[in-house]
Amino acid sequence: METQKLELYVQNMDIVVPGDLIGEGELEEYSPYIHVEGRKLFSTVLGIVEIKEGKPRIIPLHTTYIPQVNDLVIGIIVDVGHSYWTVDINSPYEAQLNVSETPLKQVIGTENLRKFLDIGDYVLAKIISFERNKDPLITLKGKDLGKLAEGKVIEFRSSRVVWSILRRKKVIDALEEELGVSVLITSNGRAWIKGVSQEAEDTAILVLKKIDYSPFTKLTPSDISKLISEVKMKGGMK
């Protein structure tokens, strides 16, 4: 018997509330935020709809970061052990970074490890393992991974919604081009900003924070230009 095509009653980036009918048909992948009743699909949370290749998923407006393998994250070193570091990844779960997952070779001892990464240092890492009953493991082995010695790191308030909006390439490209900064937004609700000057970095941060605290569901490069102008005018920047 041929499977009937999924019919959606929402568009990409629509906001839905619990009980909203988002479509009818067969849901190919399980979603904790979509309730299936017969062939009807209902939202179970307040969130934003994301549609890729005709398949819907709902990004909750308020949620915590749950690690997934291959996620890129920005972490903060919070403890140094004999052969590993404990890393805050903005999650209920703290990550462990073993010496074997860094460029160091057979270095052990807390004092030796502190010379490489100390409490308060930021790192760009990747999740390599995670099970609900164990802390996630991360690695610094990979292109561009490692200590973030320059630039600034910020944390978003509204997590997944902001990540979904800001991780669009056109939006980031517009911000980077206008301000002369590099912006990296990671899966755990943090961003790293590196600019040609401290003023450029601070302006980029203010723009990102404005987006974080505003009800944006769609953003275009022209919107970014307007936000940059607003921030510069209010801050007296040139």
C-alpha cells in the first residue's frame, strides 16, 4: 500500500503552541514535540517549526541543551584532574576532556595539565560520545578545535530558537561582512566572536544580544544592517 504524502498546515519558521495541528500523514521520524493522533500531527510545545525536505520538526522556545555526537560546542574548563579536564558545556551534563583527546602526548598530573588548559579557559570542542547515564566525552582533535585564546564568548538566553535563526549562513555572512568579525555559533547556545577591533566585537555582541532578547522568527541580511545601525547609534559608535 502506497504511503500518503505528508500534508503540512504550517510554514517554515511558524510559531506554534501546544495543540496546534501542524499537518496530516505519516511522520517518518519520531519527535518528542509532535503528538500523533491517527494521521493528525499536533504540536506538544510552544516552539518554532523547521521544515527540511518536507519533513517538520519543532524547536522548543525554552529547553536545555542535550549533547549529541558530533555537536560542535564551546566549553569552559571548570576543573582539572590528573589526566582529564571537566568542562561546562551549558548543559545539565558536564563533559570530560581526556588528555588523549588533545594534542598533548602522555602528559599527566594536574599541574602539567594546567599549563595547557586551566580553569576559566574556553575551548571549541566536539562531542564524541554521550549516554544518558554517563557524562559526555569531548575532543579537541580536529580542524579549528582547541583553546579560544582570542575574541569573546557569549551565551544565548533562548537557546535553540536563536541557534536556528542565527546559524543561517546569510545572516552570519551579513554580520561578518559589515563589522569585520568572525562569528561561530555552536550547538550548545554559545557563540565566539573575533573581530578586527574590540569595538567591532562589542558591536557584534550587542547585535546578537538584541536578537536574543527580541521576538525574531525570521531575519534577512537587510535586517542585520538595520540592527547594526541601531546599535551604533545608541552606543555612539562610528
